[in-house]
Amino acid sequence: MMESAKGRQPIHALYCILDNRCGGPHRLAHAVACRLRQDQVETVFLLGYKAGATWRPDGFPSFLCRHIQCFRRQAPVSNFLRFCVALPRNLLYLRRIIKSNGIDLVHVDGVTNFVPALAGRLAGKPVVWLYNDYLPSPLRRLLLPLVTALASTVVVQGHCLRQSLTAGRFRLRDKTVVLYSAVDPGKFTADENTWALRRHLRQELGIPAQCTVIGTVRNLNRLKGFTHFLEAAAKIKEKIGPVKFLVVGRKLDTDPGYWDHLQQLTARLGLEPDVLYTGFRDDIPAILTALDLFVLASLQESCPVALLEAMAMKVPVVATDVGAVREMVTHDETGLVVPPGDSDALAQAVLAYLAKPQPQVHTMVEAARKRVEQDFTVQTIARQQGHLYEKLCRARDKIFPHAGSEETR
């Protein structure tokens, strides 16, 4: 990755994710950390706690830190009080983690995840801050000055996002670089075993062999557009023969009302026999083999990993025009792109894709795979991330010449 990697001391990064439950950001961070390890970058993970089982990154040390989320929908006042009471203790705890693990820089995922950034700066470490949030205006006005002040570098996951998320904030924009999401093509590859895996998974899920399967892989979050996905599903069902709709993702304990809403909508649309809610699955490559078409119906996104995974697996994709999707999918060449929040457009695009001649579909999915291989591989993004880390550590060492010495570790 980096020409000088063999001639320098390893870089130790603390990577901080606010959610302890496994999802796309966790899979991406773990894959990049594995690749960075080959180039003498060691990653330690820090997880906040929201609910449920805690993800543990295989092969990497990890720590759990409770009450570092300042803003929550559920019981916001009591949560804020717990956050304030725990803040001094958490800052000391994070400082100990930074010191005992010889951390050189802190990489923070999410604007609201500011406690690790504050701890990193108090410890004199550079802070890389991933800005992938869509915040209400009051929170944006409150937190973006903090990000600007604390971050050494701000990362966004698309050029369009750099323009929109930093609009009117020139100091923030000057600190901002683009680093896309990534996927490991080696793990998401359609090969000679794909059809056997497809048959096995369909049998497991009770899906007939000749049935069309349209699916999405997302945690059940309001911003992921599941209402529009279901409304589109009802329209699609009217037009084609046997069809199943696969919804793969965790029901969020933090928003049980949304799960109830989706179940009621599924029943109201007459889709109960046709929609399969699988819950969380960790065999996403296998799940994708079962699909005839992947749908991303999100209302807001940055650079969705699930979309890249489907493209890498050569599954036809229909996606809403949110975040960096237009930088990932070229309309009518590598997939179809439709406006967000429009179930009619979503249904029409799915039907149009399913009606395409097979040679045209083959050309499009091959082009989508090639697009991933060119710009969105873990190797490419890890190389860029490693260069960013190295640059920040060099800049710190010029200011504090002994910052990386064994004495400070």
C-alpha cells in the first residue's frame, strides 16, 4: 500500500463506531482494518452501546463504552443526564485506552460520536472524522463547529456529499476529503458455486425455484425507505407472476414502532404471503445469490455498502438517487437510478429491469462489477486511508517530534 511501510513504525488507530450492533459500517471498517494490517497499520475498535448484542471484530482488540451517545430519540432527557454524568469518567477511560494501546490517531464514525474525538484531541492525537450523518438543522448548527474545531481531517463518502454537507462552511470544506465505502470483491464473487448456493438458500427460505425474488439488505431504519419499498412491491406484484420480496435486516430495538408500522403496512397491502422478513443475517454473499434484483429504496444515504455488495455479486440493482449513489451507479449502464420517496418510480424501474433482454442485463451487471473493481475495492480505499493516516502522523511528528516514540507509548 505505502512504499515506506516497511521502513517506519506501525501506526495504531482507534476506530470508533457509536453503534455496537453489526451493520454495513462495521463490515467495512473490519475489512479495511484487515487490509491495513498488511501495511503496518493496527486498528483497535471502540464501540458505543445502543442495544442488543455487541459486535466483536474478529482478530482485533475492541472496547465497549456506554453512555457516549448524547442524543437519542428514546427518553432523550434521561439519556442526556446519563451522558453528562458519565462524560468525565468516559473521557478518562478513553484516554487510558489511547495511552495503553499506543494509539497514534483516532478515527471517528459519525458527527454525533464526538466523545472519542474530544478524548483524542485531549490526548494530543490527530482526529479523522467521518461525516456521514444527515442531521436536523439545530444539531447541525451545534455540532459542525465542534467537528471543524476538533477534526484534523473530515472524511465524506462522495464528491456530491462534500459539496452538500459542507455548504457555506469553508473551513470545514478545506479539511474535508472524499473516501468512498468499499467492498472486498473476493468475498462477493459470483462463481461456479453460485447457482448451487442459490438453490440451497431458496429452499431454506421456502422460495420456489422459478419465483422472482426482489430483495433489499438494510437494518429496519426509517431512513431506508421500507415504506416505499413495500408500496412498490404491491405494484410489482400486480404486474408479474410469482414473486417474493426479501427484507434482510435487523429490527431495531430503539424504534419498535417502525417495525409495527411495517407489519401493518405489509398486511394492508396484501403482501403477507409475499414479503419475507429474515432478520439479521451474516451470510450476505449467499443472500445476494438468491436475488433476481436488489433494491435500495433509501431516503438518505452516504455511500451504501449493501449496494456495492450487490453490484460486486452481479445482481441487477435499482437505487434511489441519494448520497453518492450517482457516483456508484451510472443510470441504464450499471443499474437504474430513481428519485427517492417515489414508490411508482421504484416499481416502474424494477419492472423495466426485469423486462430487459438477458444479454443486456448481463452487460449491465458485468459493467457494475467492473465499476466496483475499479474504484470501490477494500484494497483501493485502504490504500487511500493508509496514506491519510501516514500524512497525519507525519504532520504530528513535525510538531511533536517525540510523539511516536516508545517513551510516549
